[in-house]
Amino acid sequence: MKVRCTSCGSKKFVYTSKGENPTEHHGAVCANCNKPLTLKDLLPLTPMDPIIKCLIGQRKTG
């Protein structure tokens, strides 16, 4: 699964955490435009990278 910001198209994101203010966003935001990521930003039907597929296979067998 890949992530792509629907606002600016960036692939980069950063995780956020709650600060002192409980209304602050908690999750992930786009590293470029700072938009909170939503389900619309996930690309679940993208093919899995072959290296990742190999690593997952090694984890299951080892």
C-alpha cells in the first residue's frame, strides 16, 4: 500500500502526536503541505514492491 497526498501529490508524510492541546491532530500529516492524511490518501491497489514482498516471505518462513 502506498500513500499519496490528495492535496499536493507528495509521497512523504510525518507522524504527529497529541500535545498539550487535545484538539491537535494525532496521526500523520503530509510533509509537504501539512494536511492530515485520510483514507482517501491511501492507495491500497498499488502493487507491492518486490523487495518488500521478499522480506515478508522471509519473515513468514523464518
